[in-house]
Amino acid sequence: MRNNLLCAHDIATVLSSRLLAQKTSAKTSSHGIAENAEKLFSQLSAPERQAFAQEAACTFCVPHSVPHPSSVDILAEHIHQQWHDYGNMVCFHSSGTTGTPVAHRYSITTLQEEAQALAPLFNDCQRIVSVMPSHHIFGFVFSIILPKVLAVPVLRLPPLPTASFFANLRPADMVLAFPFFWQSLLILLQQPHSDLYLPAQVTGISSTAPCPPEIIEGLSCLSRPLANITEIYGSTETSGIGYRRNPHHPYTLLSVWRRLTQGKETVIQRVLPAGMEFPPQPMPDEMLWVDSTHFFPQKRKDYAVQVGGINVYPQQIAACIETHPAVQQCVVRLMQPEEGARLKAFIVPDPILSQKEIKRIFGLSFRQWLTARLETAARPKSITLGSQLPRNSMGKLADWPAKKRYPFLETHKEEAL
């Protein structure tokens, strides 16, 4: 397996992805990911380069970074030289309910076993076309490790279905993407008189969030359809857990996992072919199990966070706020440490409301409405209003600065606990 481990180029690819994600506001050219990343790196100040080098060392679980790196490639070479001596580990971060980054470390062997378990599903793949950031766990597994297992090349493209995306597609390509990308792709392909189309036998992989069935069905009903789309279920905390190719069918548990029962709770345990067993883990969501290897995700588990020593449940609070007739959507999170120690809420008002009505409704009367329904610890201290929930480039819910101005912003502060 050692000859299938990461090379310095793989590490540079991950670091380039991470750097470009951090500098989303920077202007990038039409060149490739590596060229854009090197250009951005050259524009960083010395302290910024050093900070990025330290982050890079943490990503690959090595203790030392280059003191004064002059390029992403040199940084990757330095990390690669240490990597084998420190356990061949890689680290990914999830934000979870609180929005505070949480590190999750994986052995490269564990992720290789996962890719090998998935490989038989993709025997007809001739090339992987990835629009997924490779510093995210699914992008890493499917665009760094899986191509090695399948012995196929990989092409990395920006996360938008632009004209260049279509120009680069070939028959039997497998596109690695996320629901927001598939939605954008379907809208383009359904445009009247559009001359855009998918080559024959192009397939897809979708992960990071549930893909609405109507999007999958729409892509399969085009005159030149997507041959199939494989949904991958999992999380940063677990990596891949299951797969399916029909949005109405249950997911199949990957062979690297087995289902266990601990008291009243159903958990899963990773087991590698060599017989190594990992500690059991809870599933990320509430599950409806069809049998021991097939399941339907039901809803995200609502983990408690502490405010003033009191457990509060962000999803329950958001659901309560969504019962207000003027609220279309709401998400609640714990503030970042620099923002405070209370909850914050991002609310999308009903789109039929005028700005004048929004300012009137979400003032004192709204605070009184919250006070009547939520205890002090459960009441968001900062409320941000916007036309849509904050999401990242992959369409996943993202954190937001509690005091940054979004459309229709109205921030309210309550009494301290």
C-alpha cells in the first residue's frame, strides 16, 4: 500500500484548495488551481505565509512547517518528507452546530480502505472530474485517493457549471460535486434552446448534503441524461458511511462499517479487513433502519450547546422561531468566542414583506414574542436578517459574523445572563 500513499503533488493539491478557499474574495485567473494558489501565496505577507504553513503542518499532522516557505510546492515537499515518519495521518475540520472548528484525524490507510470499498461502484469510470475542494474530506477521498484505486486520471475544475466545464467533459467521465452544483447544472441544461449537453455515459457522485430527489430525477430525465448519480452519506466526523443510486431507496452501509446496538442506541463501528476495530460511533442523523445494512436518514441530531451553564438546543430554537408568521427560515448557532458566549440567529423573513414591514416586525414586538416563548439562555442575543441563509461555495450552511451587515440587517442585543 505504501506506493499508493500520498505524494508531494497530492499534498500541494490539498494545500492549494485550502488557500483558495481562504481567499475567496481574491481575483483568480482562468489558470488551473495550482497556478492560482501559487499566485495567491506569493501575495501573502511573511506572517501570513508562516501562519498558512503552520495550518498546513496541522492538516497533515506533522510537527514542523517550513520557516520561510517561498511557494506552495516547497511547503508540500517539506511536509511530505516528514509525513511518513508521523503516522501518515490527515486532519479535516467540521464546524457542526456551534460553528467552532473541530479537528478529526484519519489514518490514510483507513481512507484507502473506504475508497476500495467504494471502487466496485465505479468500474466504468474513465476519468474523475472534480469540482469539490480537496481539503474537504469527501473531496480528498474521491479526488485524491479514489483515482489511485481506480487507476484513472482526475481533472479539477471550478465549482460552477460554466462553458469551460462542458467543454472539458468527455464520455464516461464521473463528476464529483455537491447538491448546489447539481442544481445549477440542471437549471442550465433545462434552459430553452440551450446548446449545452452532457456527453454519453457521464455519471455523478454527490455528497456533503442531501441532494433533493427532484434534482436527481431532473438530471436523469434530460434528452442527454446523467447516466446515474451516486449519493454518498457521511460526515467529516465519520467520512463515508453509505451510498445509494436512487433517491427513494435506502442507503447501503459501506462494508467497512457494521451496525451495533448499545443499550437503546444504534451505533456503527468501523472494521478494516485486517481485523482492526475502531471505537463505535453514533450516526450523524436520526435513522430509520430497514435492516442491518440499509437505512434512511431522518433528521439531523440536535446536539446541546451550553449558554451560561445551561443546555440549549439550537435546532429546537430555530424551529420555534420559524413558527413566527413573518419568518420563512431560521438557523441558530453559538457565537464564536470573539463574538460572545450567547446564541445568534440568522433569519430569512417572508419574501412578501416590504423593507418597511420587516423593520417594523423585527423590532421590539419580535423581541417580546421571543421572550414569551424562550428562556433567557435560549434567546439569541444577536439576530441577523437576510434574503437567504448564509451558505458556502458548496451550498452548505455556513457561519456568519454576528455583526456583519447582510441585506435587511437588524441586530438586537438582550440582557446578559
